[in-house]
Amino acid sequence: MNNQVINLLHTVVPATLSYLNVHSPVAACLMVTTAYAESSLATHQYDGNEGLGVYHISAESHRYLWDAYLAQHPDLASKVRGLASQQLFLIQPELELLGNLSYATAIAWQLYLQSGVALPATADPYQLAHFWLENFENGSEGKTVNVFMQSWKSLRDCHSMLLVA
């Protein structure tokens, strides 16, 4: 298991979700697998067509999330904004998706929340794969259930640790 997976597993994802009052091992498994499925955890990946950071969130999806969803939920918006740096966010907010894993994780979680669909209750990989495919609107293309399932299998040890924590 590489250091980025360990970092996401043990620090960033659980801490960020907890900060957002989400205390769910299933959510943590979903977020770690989402990052792996989207980018294989390449944190500094940038491609204008594929999105930014480990969750491959496009600049357009990021702006839309702020304008259409977080603007309607000011308390939540304030919490998410609190994870961003003071200066960079004001100049180029999308760059936070590249270098700030807590902020990127919070934004990725909001992409799921805006769908209004409830997270599956159990960490069934097929249910989570369909949940990701249908609800993670980050602006990237080429998603398949198989991509998520391969990522899930690659992270099997991570999920075991998260689900017993």
C-alpha cells in the first residue's frame, strides 16, 4: 500500500468527513475508492478535460457546486471554505483541488451530497460502484462500474482497516 493511500486512509479522508459531521466507514471507503478510481491517487494531476487533483474535479464542476449547491447551504459552505487557504482560494479556487487534499475531499463529498441520493448503508462494492457512477458528477468521462471495482480490489486492505476502525 503506497504512502498516499495510507495518508488518505488514516488522516485526510476520515478527518475531513468527521469535520463535516460524517461518521461513516462506508463514506470513507467510498471516498478513498473514488480518489483511486478517478486518478490512481496522482495528487498533482492536471488535465483541463479530466479535472484537477485526486478526485479529477473539473473547474466547471467546482464552480457549479459552489454556485448551485453550496450557495443554498451557507453553513456547509462556510465549513468547506474553512478548509481552503486564505489567499489562493480568492485568486484561483480550483488550485485548492490540486494541493489541498482536505478541501478536495470536502468538495468531492459535496458532489455526492448534491445528488440527493442516500449513501448505501453497507460497503457493498457493487452498490458503491453504481452510487459513484450515478452520483459523482465531477465533469470527467469514461466511468464504468469495472473501473470502480478494479479500484476497490486494489484497495482491499484499506477497506478492511476502515471498516473495523
